[in-house]
Amino acid sequence: MVDTGSYFTDFGQLVILLLIQIGGLGILTFASYFSYFFKGGSTYENQLVLSDMTNSNKLGEVFSTIKSILFITFGIEMISALLIYSSLDSSLFPSEPRKLFFAVFHAVSAFCNAGFSTLPLGLYEPEYRFNYLLQVILILTFVMGGLGFPIVNNIIQFLTYKLKALLSFGRFRPSHRPWVLNLNSRITLITTISISAVGFLAFYVLEYHNTMAEHQGIGKVVTALFGATTPRTAGFNTIDTAAMLFPTTMVVFLLMWIGASPASTGGGIKTSTFAIATLNILSLAKGKSKIEVYRREIADISVRRAFATISLSLIVIGFGIVLISVFDEDKSLIQIGFETFSAFSTVGLSLGITSSLSDMSKLILTGIMFIGRVSMLSLLIAVFKKARYKNYKYPTEEIVIN
């Protein structure tokens, strides 16, 4: 609602930075680790919840996984902050501590996919929109944050395995070919790369003579890549978002809705949900009764969760658009839709109407942001009483769909 850099004091900006960090790690991760640290143990039920959240195969691995999450988070943020610091022009800052704080703030904000910046116009400021090295560093940072901790950890394991095989000069020959890069990682990486490639081509072609007209050569490539990856809940902008063409805005709608990956710092319905829905459509088109990929079968519960997540997201977004259009009828549908999709996926991008919205619309967007980050399905699971399992099965009947 306000310019973070000028409106808040240094202490206020530190508080925002801390909230971004806790939100990125996850409240449950943060609280559980420190509870374990101070109490010296954890309940069985809490470990089950954490094992599901961290994608741990064994209960004994839960807290070692959380330790690796903390190590990965702070490690990437530290490297990113150092790279950002080295890419900045010292003449833009009154002192070295201010330059260092800028680097740390944007590294944490990028990895946690918060999109907060201490600059009045964000990275669209004239001194920063042409700093392509800074933009590449931020892209790598928020993409890694958006992949999810289990995926990043699995990629590190895979690269370690490949490096060990490479350095052994053929002497490292395992008795069997291990499944190092698991199915979750494969689906997430392929979906992320595919979506980013489509977004990049759309931005490069559609905005070439529009918002990217002031950039040349490699600058257009970096700006298009930034525009394709930032809507997936990163929230930074290097172009005038309000000046985008209508087709580009529609692409951004899709990118914001899909969002980042599970167990990541980002929001949206998640890349795995979109991938499962797409695979299910292809499976039905081929006449298959189950979804098979990489010699694995997708569990039925995963398919049901995916379609429940998609349906609930559209319901929340739809209700949000209707309610905001009631309280701010002077705003156009595309502006309201953009704000709502951005809020649900906790992106932070705007077409410039956020500050002029009514108080009721701001409260609605706040509620949508909360629901989008926690997930409507999680809220329903928390509210509804669990049905007892009973060992019976009714006769199966098909319902006419089309």
C-alpha cells in the first residue's frame, strides 16, 4: 500500500524482513524446529505432519530435513546477497551499510518470493531496470525459492551423485542405477521449465516493441525472462506492469494462478497440481484408466487433491472478483481480476489500483492472500470433522459428464 523504503523506518524494514523470512521458511517449520531445540524432542503427531510437509521418507529424517532446509535457505540467501552487493553501483547509496542492507533485503525478499523492495518503483527505477546482472541474480534466487525445499535438496543429491561419478573416472560403478532424482522433482522441474519457456516467448514476442522497447539485445532477453518468471509469485517488476498489452496480461494471469511448487516459498495452485491436471487430460484422451509417468503411477488421492485445489482456487478468486466489483465498481474487470489473482497467489504485482481501492476491497484482498498462502483445502480439512473409516464399498456407477 505504501513505499516500503520511505514510509517505514529502519526498524520497520527489519521487522518486514523478519516476517518475510519466517513466512518463507514456514511458520510450522520455524516453530517446530525451535520447539525441538528447546524441549529436546517432539510429539509423534507433530513429526507425522512435518514428514508430510518436508517430504521425508522416515520419521527419523524429519528434523535432519528441517536442518537442511535452514541450511539451504540461509546458504542461498547469503550467496545471493553477496552477488547482489557486487552487482550494485556504490554511488547510488549514501554508505556501505545501506548498500549491504539493500543486498540482504532483496536476497531474502527474492528467495522467499515476497517481492518487497526498498525502491519507490521497485526494480523499474531507471538506475536498476538496466542492471541485467542484478536481474539474473534475482531470477536464479526466486526460482530456487519457488522450486521448493525438497526439490532443491533432491537436486543437490543428484548433482552430488553425478559429480562423484564424474570424478571417479569410471571407477564409480553402482550395482544398480539408483533413482536419485525422484518423481516429484522430475515433474516439478519439467513443468517449471515448460511454463517459464512459454512465458518467456510470450513476453519476448508480445512486448518486444511495447514495454521492452527501451532495451536492446541481451537486455530484451533478460527482461523477457524476468517478466516470465516473476509472476510465479516473485512479485518484482522491471517493466511498467500497467502498460502491458492485453494478451501479455492474460499470460501473466495464468502464470500467477499456477504459481510456484509445493513446499516452496511461493503461492498459487502449484506446478505439480497443474502438471497432474494436464497429465489426467492426456490420460483420458488416450483412453487410459490411470495416470502413468516415468514408469510410475500417480496415486488417486493426488489426482483428487489436485482437482479439489483447482476448483477451490477458482471459487475463491471468483467470489473475490465479484465482491471487489461491488465495492469498487469504477474499476475495470481486468484490473480487479489482476489484483485478485495476484492476491490469491501472493504475487504482489499490480496494475496500479491497489492504493485507490476501498477499505472493504483491501480487506477482501487481505483475506484472499491469507487463503491463498494457507490453501482453501487446508482450511476445509481443519474445519470439517474427519469421517471414520468403515470397511465397506458401495457399487460403482458412472455419472454422465458430457
